[in-house]
Amino acid sequence: MQSRVVPLEEGKESMLPMKPSQPKAFPLRLLRLFLLFLALCIAFSIISIYTIKRFGINNAVPTVKTSLQPCLEEHHALNSWIRPPANLLHKMNDEELLWRASFVTRIKKYPFKRVPKIAFMFLAKGPLPLAPLWERFLKGHDGLYSIYIHSLPTFDAKFPPSSVFHGRHIPSQISEWGKMSMCDAERRLLANALLDISNEWFILLSESCIPLYNFSVIYHYIMKSKYSFIGSFDDHGPYGRGRYNESMAPEVNITQWRKGSQWFEINRRLAITIVEDTTYYKKFEEFCKPHCYVDEHYFPTMLTIQASHLLANRSLTWVDWSRGGAHPATFGRSDISDDFFRRIYEGQNCTYNNQPSSMCYLFGRKFAPSALDPLLHISPKVLGF
Ligand SMILES: *[C@@H]1O[C@H](CO)[C@@H](O)[C@H](O)[C@H]1NC(C)=O
Ligand SMILES: *[C@@H]1O[C@H](CO)[C@@H](O)[C@H](O)[C@H]1NC(C)=O
Ligand SMILES: *[C@@H]1O[C@H](CO)[C@@H](O)[C@H](O)[C@H]1NC(C)=O
Ligand SMILES: *[C@@H]1O[C@H](CO)[C@@H](O)[C@H](O)[C@H]1NC(C)=O
Ligand SMILES: *[C@@H]1O[C@H](CO)[C@@H](O)[C@H](O)[C@H]1NC(C)=O
């Protein structure tokens, strides 16, 4: 091989400077090379045909064809841009995923019938003990929702193929309360859900959340919201502004600092704002270290700075802090009763799109696994599904 390569390199090098002085030597050499190449090609073809005939290597040919065919078709059809990813377990790292998820279309009118969906995003440690209640809630509403689950990377989910949760885990990493890794997990959920162009609203939930109304009620409530971000703010609480670090200025000043509950509802427009952010991310990563509880501050504060007029400033997730302490109350088997829910539904008055509304909360937390059976029992009568 080497002896053949060397003259070729020589020939190439001598080509330009020698062209005028040696007009005849060059074509002759080229012709020799060409004939050699031709001979090699023919030899190779003959060998190939023999091997294919003898060892049946041609099995490989149809495989290549079938994988090539749909690939070519896909790129010529609009479908490939509309269809959600079939497999959620992509190989993108966070940087690649956030970049990909930040793509926006600029023409507002969709050239196809787009039915907006709600993305239910479960931020869980492991199993979803209340899954049967959610299955019942979602039954019959295919095409109006999608599900995404972020859990500990070591957790091995075992949902049967018939389950709405089957194959809905996204590539996950360890995330810890109060740390940036928790915000990373939430951004990862949003980014994965953004890859499906039909997802219009994104709802962050935990394994202890339950729906307080049936799917139709929740769907219409969310889709008709005038505000793009629904989540509570509490900037006057004892921990409100004390956690602000002046090194965050000028990007973040103390009047813009917000504390919010972690569980939110957000639409596509603002979800992209979260996914594309690098400016505020850096500030929070550096200056909102443990004891600052970055997951309570990062999204509420950056959204207040960038789009305060799109924030509803209230939560749709009911939670009971009345027992005091660092964590809200958890409800189990013995707590579930008609009365318990009557207190939730009739607890207070709220506004919805600037109008008074008797509906305050769409979701409730925190419910223990032991609450599942009584919840399934009373859900048709009390929760409406
Ligand atoms: C959902 O709940 C609403 C209000 O409670 C009720 O009017 C409606 O019929 C329910 N829808 C279904 C499909 O059960
Ligand atoms: C913080 O920023 C806002 C908006 O830019 C500005 O109106 C306000 O005066 C600033 N406050 C401080 C304390 O710098
Ligand atoms: C602000 O953050 C820096 C870096 O983490 C730290 O050194 C400094 O003590 C903080 N300042 C306050 C007032 O917490
Ligand atoms: C929520 O608060 C922001 C200021 O932080 C304000 O601009 C916005 O109008 C408020 N939204 C509602 C619905 O009151
Ligand atoms: C809610 O508003 C209604 C009508 O304004 C009032 O009668 C009722 O007492 C209010 N409920 C609460 C819990 O504030």
C-alpha cells in the first residue's frame, strides 16, 4: 500500500510547480494511476460479489435500506417537526437539551390542527404511589395531555405498558432540595416537555399531589388563563428578603427578589424563558447557596424581572401549613373524608383572570401512599372523576 501512496503524494506536490516544464510526464503518470485504480475497483467488486453469494452478507443490504427510507421521508414531511419524540430517553446532555428546547416558531398560526396539551411533570424521588388515582383522572383524555417523570437516576420504574406512566421517565440526575440541582431537574422537565410542540401548559407536581377536579375542569381552567405563570409569591415572609445577596446586583436587586412555592403552572412562552436563561442562572448559582434555598427563589425572581405582568401571583396548589414547622402537613388514610375536602373547596375566595372565583385550587398536596384507597373510594363523588 505504502509504495502506491507515496508516488501519489509526490505527483500531487510536483503538480503545480512542474506543470509548465513537464507537460508530458504528468498525464502518463496519471493514466498509470487511473488504470491501477480501475483494476483495484474491479478486483474489489468481484471479491464483494463472491463473498455476498457465499456468506449471505447481503442480509445487511435490506436493513440499511429500511432504516434509510423513513429517514428520507421524514425530512420531507411536516410531520417530523410536529410528532413528539417517540422515546424520551434521548442522549442529549443538559446543555444540548436546553439549547434544543429553546427553539421557537415565529409564525403564530400553526399550519396544522394543533390541539394544545397539558404536560404533567412529576418531580419524584422514586415511585408514584398515587398513580392509580392519576390514571383514573386521565382516562379518556388521550391527546390532551403528556406526562414526564424525573426521578432518582437509580430508580427503575416498572409501569406496565398499559399505564399512562409507561416509558415517561426522562433522563434524570440527582437533585437535592434547596440546591441548584433541584432547579436543574425542573428545567430538565420543562425542556423535555417543550420538545413536544403541542404542549402548551406545563404543570409541576410531586408524587404526593392529587387533582382536586376532573380533567375537563382543570384543562379549561388552565387553557383559559390570562396569565402565563401561576404560582404563589411570598416576598414578605420571615425568609423573604433576608436571603438576598447584594453581589447579585445589578442583574437582580432587592426589590425584585421573590420567594415562591416550588409548584407552579406555566405556559409555553414563559417555559422557554426559563429554559433559555443563562444570565440569572449564573447569579443564583453563585450567590444563592444553601440556606438561601435557590429553588424557592430562582424562577419567581427571574420571572418577576422579565415578565411581571404575566404572573398571576397566586398558587393553584393547596397545601396545609397550619401545623407549623418547616414542612407542610401530610395526609394519610384517616384524614380523607367528605368534610376534609369540603374545607379545601370552601376555604377561601380567589380571583381568576381578575374576576372573583370560588375555585381556588386545582391540585392538593401532600398525600401519603396510605391515602390512595380512600381517595379512590371517594373520588367519583367528591373530586368529580
Ligand atoms: C367534571 O366536573 C364538572 C364539575 O364538577 C362536571 O360538570 C362535569 O360533568 C364533569 N365532567 C366529567 C366528564 O365527568
Ligand atoms: C431595582 O430595579 C428596578 C427596576 O429596574 C428599579 O426600578 C429599582 O429602583 C431598583 N431598586 C434598587 C434598590 O436598586
Ligand atoms: C454573598 O455571596 C458571597 C459568595 O457566596 C459570600 O462570600 C458573601 O458572604 C455573601 N454575602 C452575604 C451578605 O450573604
Ligand atoms: C403580580 O405581581 C407583579 C409584580 O410583582 C405585577 O406586575 C402583576 O401585575 C401582578 N399580577 C396580578 C394578577 O396581580
Ligand atoms: C367569599 O365571598 C363571599 C361573597 O363575597 C362571602 O360571602 C364569603 O364569606 C367569602 N368567603 C371567605 C372564606 O372569605
